[in-house]
Amino acid sequence: MATPADAADEHVVFRQYLDAVGLQGLAGAEAAGLHTSEWYALSLITLEGSLTSGELASRTGLTTGATTRLIDRLERAGYVRRVADPKDRRRVIVEPVPDGLGRIEEVLSPARRHIAEVLARYTPEQRALLFDYFRQAAPAFRAATEEIRKSAAPRRSRTTHAKGDS
Amino acid sequence: MATPADAADEHVVFRQYLDAVGLQGLAGAEAAGLHTSEWYALSLITLEGSLTSGELASRTGLTTGATTRLIDRLERAGYVRRVADPKDRRRVIVEPVPDGLGRIEEVLSPARRHIAEVLARYTPEQRALLFDYFRQAAPAFRAATEEIRKSAAPRRSRTTHAKGDS
DNA sequence: AGCAGTATCTGCATCTGTGCAGATAAATTT
DNA sequence: AAATTTATCTGCACAGATGCAGATACTGCT
């Protein structure tokens, strides 16, 4: 029977939790030498196992040209590699480099450690519940991401830059 | 009694969970028309309630000059406002604008909704446990962030730009 | 009052990410 | 085999974020 006050409290708790996770992610990305779009793309690639350049372009919302450069950067930084698709030699499959994944894990390790400490305060049954939540929350967040991107805010104001509107 | 296999599984679950939350955050930031550093700064400001320009500079790791511009952008976008510090009139206090926070909440609402759906699958006791976790995990993530930033990867390669190394 | 220290802002230069449009290579269709 | 369509890459140009150094405004100390 949550009172309004409790509900508001939950609201705040959840917001602060999201912010904290988000800040951690951004700090991690920066520590890994990755900018937002690179971090985003690498997450996608890791999550999917591998993606073609075109798929990556549509998932990130970038043009294919920009995506080429994005992959260049990720490749140069040692996070992914390009492999030819044997089925269709026009295609370029982008897949994570194990070594790069390791570096990401390293960046995430402080979070892992601190959370492990928190988890240690719970009983095994409670921990199981939390992991069950993680398992279920991940797809939920992905669905939320989809939803947000669909209502796609047209990237910044962009001033409609009616180039020559004198 | 976690077997090694379980441990590996937990590893993956947690990783995917973090990725999902992270991607959601990035999508949200973009939908809000904010770039990484702006999103980061706004999170900090919101979390702290308010910050001075200088504090924001040191927390973000930006120079004071860049921070001025950052605040300009956030202000222009309607997320924060500058107020004079009555104690020290050199200082500029940056605080969130309620209306702006509302817009952020709106952006987060899909996540909130999807997670609410997940939470609805649990009993009230279980939900209480999960919120307890949120409450404890937030500071843990913040500590992790601190830790990551301290070991501060010097922003991208930057060629060490030893300014005057002739 | 004068002086040193501090907080923020501005001009200038740079660097990087991105879109756009055309180029190239490969698959598919006729 | 020729034409069309698809997938990725490259040249060019632009916008925007950031560092640096100097300017400005204010505080606190002597």
C-alpha cells in the first residue's frame, strides 16, 4: 500500500539509481577512450555478437559513410575487426576483438567489485532474486531504448540550417 | 553454491544488464538533445541539487572556459539556470530548472514504464528488496565512477601534447 | 585604499565527428 | 553479358566542443 510519499520516494530512488549507473557508464567509456557513439556501437556489436556495417548504420542512426569512419576508429582502437562475409563479399562483418572486450571488462571492474560488495550483504536467495531481476530488466531497458529511438528526437536543434535562408 | 558456469553466467547477465541500462541512457540523452558531457553534467547537477561553475569544472574534468560554454548550452536548452551566489558574487550557482527536469523525466518514462512492468511480476516483499538494492547500488556505482575517474585515462590519445616540449 | 588571490567569462585556434554525394565493388536480374 | 540494385568506402565541407590565454569582476588581507 504505497502512500504517495512512498511512491515519490521510489521515483527518486530509481532516478538516482539510473543516474548513478549512467554516470558510471560514461566514465567507463571515457576511460576506455571511447566517445558516445563508439561506446554505443560497441555495446550493440557486443550484444549481438557481430553486425554488418549497414546494420550498424541503421541501428545507430548514422549514415553509412559516418559508420565507416566509426568502424575505422573502433578498429584502430583495437575493439573490433572487419571480416569479410563469405556469403556476400560486398558485406563487411564487424565483430568484437576478444582483447578489446577484456579491456572493457577491466574498465567495468570497479563497478563489478562495488556491486559484488553490495550483493554480498544479501542471502543467496535474495541474490538469486536480484539476478533474476537483472535478467528481466535488460530486455526491458532494451525495449525502452527502442521506444525512445523510435520517437527519435531529430538530433539537436540543427537550426534546420536552411543553409541560405539569408 | 555457484558453479563456475553459473559465475560466468552471472558475469554475462550483469554485463548485458549494464549495457542495456547504458544504451538506454545514451538514447535518452540524445532524445533530450544532449551530448555526453551535457548529459553527464546535468546528472551531476541534478544529483547534487546545485553546483557552482568551478565545482562543475572539476567534477567534469573540463577547463573553466569549456565549462562556461557547457553551462551556456544547458541554459539555452532550458535545463539549468545561473543564479548569483549571495555569499560570493564572483560565483555562479548552476541549478536545474524544474521544467527541464520534467523533460528529462519524460525521456526516462519509457524505461520507467517497462521496468514497472517487470517489477509488477514480483511480490511486494520482493519489490521492497529490489528497491533496497537500488538504494544501495546507487552509491556503489558512484564510488565506482570516482574510482574510474581517478585512474583517469588521459582523454583519448591526445598525443600527450606535452605543450612546450619544443 | 591597495594588492594579491579567486571565479567566471571571452577570443582564438584546433580537432573531431558527421552528413552528403559520388566512387567502387559485388550480387542479382533480365 | 549487360543492366540494376545493394553495400561499403572516400573526398569535401561544416558544425560544434574544447583547450589555452588573457580579460573582467569580486573577495579578503594588510
